[in-house]
Amino acid sequence: MPVLVRKYGGTSVDGPDRLRAVAGQVAAARAAGHSVVVVVSAMGHSTDQLIALAHQVSAQPNRRELDMLVSTGERVSMALLAMALHDLDVQAISFTGSQSGILTSGPHSAARIVEVRPERIRAALSHGQVAIVAGFQGVDPATREITTLGRGGSDTTAVALAAALDAPCEIYTDVDGVHTADPRRVPAARSIPELGYRACSALAHLGGQVLHARCVDLAARARVPLIVRSAFVDRPGTRIVEDGVMEAPRVEAIADRRGCAIVVAEGNAGARGEARGIIDAVAAAHPELELIAHEQATQTHAALVWIGSPADAEALAAGFRALRGPGGEWQIGVEQDVAFISVVGLGVGVTEVLRAELALERAGVPIVALRTTPAALVFRVADARADDAVRALHAEFLEPAGRR
């Protein structure tokens, strides 16, 4: 039977009723003639609760032990879903990430999948069982340590398994597809029936909450057929497909990344390689922070810029002296209350820049900075004006009165 990989997010498996509902959906797919692999996230907000518990016990939880702790959330979901399927007379077996052959490398809490060896999954499918896999986790073959993939990593687990099994992947969540903007903030936002890999990747990287960015990039590289659907209502969802060949600019969605902080480190490095050493040290200590700029104006003068959550930014600022080690003189500062609003679409250029700037000007939203990429225009605005900026740009590019 053809293999189908399905991933269910935390809200989709949040509690006994939801687990039984998912079991019913999986049983129906099995009855329709599919061999089914199910990847599950932890139930509801249980990962957040485990992390909060760790911080109640320790001011700075050890990352290895934190991975051991948070990886249990998915194990709870997978075992309970298997039980629910057994009650429907559907054979099912649950596997941890390591049992599934998810091999990883990299630091705890920010590991990357390097290989998938799904022998046990193939064996289960050959025996007519539904294979249920704990998302978000794997094992480092060099150290035999359990590692996690970072928040949203269950999406990546599902796509990696689909690639290894040469199967399509369906991501089930609490919304009915990828939208033109966050529908909680923009009432006119609508579900997008079909979206290219590149535009979807840009949307995910720039603040889209539906899909994890790494999962989209992996799906594009491996050409995994991908669809995003609701676990709560039966609607078509969004198909992620090959990018079109037309050159005309097309805006697909407005993304927002809010509540951010920017860390700027500037100094007279003792040697040209000192900045690179700092970058490596920060990546190891604070993998959640994103390096967005490294400027080396002279042999000794450098500037480094990171984006992340306010807590991570303040943690870097507090520990920067220890991370950088002996060397030149550095100054570090943190800018809070930053938001990035992005016009996402392939081929956007000068015309779209001018339209966006005028739309923000009419809405009274000051632009702090603008960055352009091949797939997006990224505007930095004050966090307090993020909603106004999203609504203004969505109206300009994606609502009938603005489109032209």
C-alpha cells in the first residue's frame, strides 16, 4: 500500500478527546488503503510547561538534561495515540526518534537531522501496523545522546521521514492552511490554496507560524509533496508545490515577527579572526539567536548583529564578556520592542517597495529600516505598530481594493 506520512501538532492531540479524534482520522486513512506513519508533537502546551518546570528547579538548566526532559512530551503523545488506535482495532506501534532511525548532529536543543534509517518503521508497515513517531527528537550517533531539533522540529521530523520513505507528507494543525496573514489580526486574511516552496520558505523564515522553516526547506530539497490542513475541520488546506516559472511579481502573504530584540556588538578586535570566534561561541551558547550581520570594516574593527527573543538577547548581553574571551575592546547593546513585517512573494522589487512605503505612510507607521531579499521586503517597525503595519500592507497587496 502507498505510504502516507501525517504530522499532528500539539493542539491536535491536546487531551483524550482530541487523541481519539486523531485516531479516527488515522484509522480512516488506513481503511482507505494507505500505510500510515504518524508524527506527533507534545500535547498542548506541555513542552512549555516542562521548560518552565526546569527553570523553577535551575536558573540555567543544563542543555543535555533539558533535552532529556522535553523529549518526554512527544513520547506521551505517541503512546496514548497508539492506545487509542488499539481501541479501534487498528494495529499500531510507537517509536521514539532514536528508535525511528532519526540521526542528528549539533548542539542540544538545536540539533539537525543528518540521516534517517527507518528500518523499524518499514518493518512495522510491512506487518500492517500504523507507525507512530515522536517528533522533535533524534539521536546523535557519535555520542549516543538524545537531542532535540528546536521548537517546531516535529514538522522537520515528518518531512525527513517522508523523504526517506518516498512518501507525501500532510501537516495537520489548528488552522485550515497557510493564510495571507495572521487571521487573528487581519479579518480579511484567507487561506492560500497553493504556494510555491520558495515563497513558503520565506514566509516561514520571516514569522509565519503555520510551518517550521526548516521543514519547508527540506521538503523543497527532497521534493516532498506537502500539504497543510486542519485537524479540526475537513477543508482542502494549502498545497506546497514547485515554484511557477512566470516572472511577474506576485505577493503571496504578509508575515510578521514581533516581540523581538536586536543585539549589536561592536569592537576593536585584537585579530581579524576574533569576531569569528565570538560568532562560534554565541552560536554554541545561544543557538536560538539568529546572526544577521557581520561587518569587518578594517583589519581590527568589527560589528556583529543578532536577532532573537528579549530573554535570549539579554542573556547574551549579560554573558558576552565571558563568551568573547581575552582580546580587543567590545561594546554591546540591546534594542527591545522590535517588529519585522514582511511582504512575501517572488519577484518583488522597486514598484512593490514604493507601494509598501506609501501604504505604511498612509497608516502613520514609521519605517525604521528596510531589507530586501529575492522573496520578500522586510520592514522594521516599532513593535507597538506591528498590527497597523500588517493590516495596511495586507490591504494594499492582498485585498481587492488594493490589488492592481
